[in-house]
Amino acid sequence: MDFQILGKIIKVNLKNNFLIHLLAAALILFSVPFIMSISALNETQAARPVEWILSLVGMIFLTPVFYPEQDESICDVVRSKKMDYLEVCMIRVIYSVVFLALACGGFTYALYLCESEVTLRHFLGGFASALFLGTVGFLGAGISKNVIAGYMTALLYYMANVAMKKQLGIFYLFSMTAGEGLHEKFENKYLLILASVLLMIFVFVYKRLTEQKKQ
């Protein structure tokens, strides 16, 4: 791949498609101190803002990956370009995940500066939950071809985690908050990351097969 073209694609997409979502995520993160305490928290208490808030950031970053092509007329224009539009979507996924990791790292470090007991597990656990909820929204938007449906899917899953802890098992987003994922069951967070990757692959395969049927 031509790195010059790649750079232009990333620059255009960051400016036109991602910036508004980045600002929305920043607004959520900066509002956290006004919603809940982030100072002098123990390990379990610190997991609450990490899991509950960062999950929403994952939803904001990953759900709208296919949004620019939601309009079929725009999608037809994109299909006419030299680079396959699913490759462009994959690039969006990659930089969205990178920004998500940066957001998780920055937020965890902010908790550390506020003298809360945070460790690498908080960063990884928060990232895993955020990535999975974002992937749920990505799945809903990709299959339905509607970003609103993607957000609704992610929000419903988020609410299910609030109300159905035991029924969700390893797919429970807030295990560290419940005191179950900081040590003995932390491997569930790695399973969330694996599940996220598999769901993303499924969505891209589904989109590819759908594209081939139209040709």
C-alpha cells in the first residue's frame, strides 16, 4: 500500500468522520469528576469509572465506522475509488482502536494522579470492556447498515450488563467493579478482546459477501 495514499486517507477520515466522535468522548471523560469521585479510590472502587465510563467511549469510537457509506449514493461513489472501501473501513477500525487505547491509558493515568489505586489491570480491563461494547455497536451498525441501530444495540447491551450480571458470564463488562476481574477472573478480559476481534472479522466477511452479491 502506498503510504502517501494511506496518510491522506487517515487525514481525511480523522478530520471528516472521527473528530466529532473524539470530541464527544473527550466531553464524557472530562465530565467524570462531576459525576463520580475519582480521587483516593481503592482497586475495586477505581474499576467503576474505568469500566462504566470507558465502555461508552468504545461505543462512540467504533460504532460509526461504516457511517459515511450509510447513504447508498455516497457508498456508490466510494466503491468507484481505487482503494476498496472495506479497506478504508479497516483503517478506520485500526485508528479508532488506537485512540481508544490512548483514551484508556490517559484516563487510567488521571486516576493515578488523583491518588487512586490503579494498575495495568485497570487499563487492560477497561480497554477490553470498551473494545467489546464498541464492537457490539460496530456489529449492529455493520449488519443493519444503520449507525443508529448500532448505537441502540450497544446501549441495550450496556443496560443488560447493569441488570443481568450473572446471565452474561464471561461477557459481563463490569467484572472488575464486582471484584471478580481484578485477580482471579481477569482472564475473562482477554476473552473479551478475543471475542471483539472475532466479531470484527465476522462483520468484514459479512460485508464482503454482501458486496460480492451486488456485483
